[in-house]
Amino acid sequence: MTSSVAKIGSAAPVALDVDDGIARLRLNRPEVSNGLNVELLKALHEAILTCHADPKVRVVLLSGEGRNFCAGGDIHTFESKGAALPDYLREATAWLQLASAALIQLRVPVVTAVQGFAAGGGGLGLVCASDIVIAAESAKFFSGAVRVGMAPDGGVSVTLTQLVGLRQALRIVLTNPTITADEALRIGLITEVVADDELARRAEELAVQLAELPTQALSATKRLVWSGLGASVEQRLAEEARTVSELSGTSDALEGLRAVIERRPPRFQK
């Protein structure tokens, strides 16, 4: 059954629909490789907040329509701004920051499916802000900011380093290599590589799998991992203990324990 979240239509720069706990969130400017402009970024942030507010959403499946997941900023829009470009980019990057932060802070897991290019602070940044990333074997990843006189944004200067390490992150943002899906998997940028024609099926499969797990436990686990970046082990031990204690009193935790004892699949609350 479709949830109460309103659908965002096919003409909008971001499409959203929710069904059986899965929020399918799609960048929807395929004619420009889902290039990011202020309109799209505002819509993306609003859609993420909509997912966050709906208790029926158990997982978000993020994708891009067309041949490319996201080619980064809409360079044609940027070029057209002329002397007003700095003001326009201040607004655009502010919305990108909000969207990236909202993905990380979202209470449910984010599965992202990447085909074609994931480039710039938009494409690469959204990948880095996701929890699980599935890429088609022909997918490519690219920073590109320095090449056009810019710098990384969308949180990439922090998230990329956490994912691939300092040396690899500096190589990616300074020398702008085109990274294949296989290399992205090897260095830890993404989670899994699948055949091009298997991308949609595999991403959907993972979303369904996550939607069947206890939402409170998933939410707490995601929060612990993301908020633990930069924290000491000692700081996290106390937070982990508090979270585990809280979760142990939930009906899902009790059901999980009973299922293990009774050797049967758990029946978590929806």
C-alpha cells in the first residue's frame, strides 16, 4: 500500500514516491545529466525532509533518471550567471550542504544506485553522504572541481577522506582522475558493483531487505556510525552502551531474541 507521503510528479526536478516503506527518490533532470541547480537542490532537500517526517518510510532509495546519476553542478546555468555567479553559487552550495547533511542525518538508511557518471560536489557528494552505494559496472566517479577553478563541496572534503583515506582523497580531488566502478569498490568509495542491467534490481533488493529490519535499530546504528566520525573510542563506548540499553526495551529487540531462541524468522513491527 502506498504511504501518505504525497508524490512529487514526473515534471518536477526531483521525483518521490513511497510504497511499502521504501521512499524512491529520483533526480529528475535527465536532459542535463541531472545537473544541479538551485531549483533541484531545493526540491531535493524538501524531499529528504518529507521522508524524514513520514514514519512509514523505512529506507530511502536514491537514484538518477537517464544515462547519468548526476554530473555535478549545471555548468550551463552557472556560465549564464556571469558576474552574478558567486551569489548564485553561494545559494546553490548552501542548498547542497543542507541536502547532504539531511541525507546523513536521515533517520533511515539511504541506498544509492549509480549509473553513468557521479561527478562534482553534487554527484560525488551525494554518493559520499549515502549509507550503501551500488554502482553499475560501467559507472564512473569524478571530482572535477579544481579543473574548473572550484573546490570540493557537498561535504566531500570530509566524507571522501573518511571513506578512502587521506592520500586517496587528495589524489581524487587534486588530480581529478576518472575512477571506474571497480576502482571505486577497491578503495572503499562504494559498497558493491553489479552488471549494468542488474543495477535497478539489486538496489531494489537491498532496499526491500533493509525495509524488513527493525527501523529503530537501523536508525540508531546509522546515527552511531555517522556521529562517531572524529570521535574517540572512549566517547563512543558510552553512547553505544546508552543506545543498546534503550533498544533492548523495544518490542523489535524482544522479538529478535525470541526468533533466535525459537529458530524462526523474526516478525518485526512495520
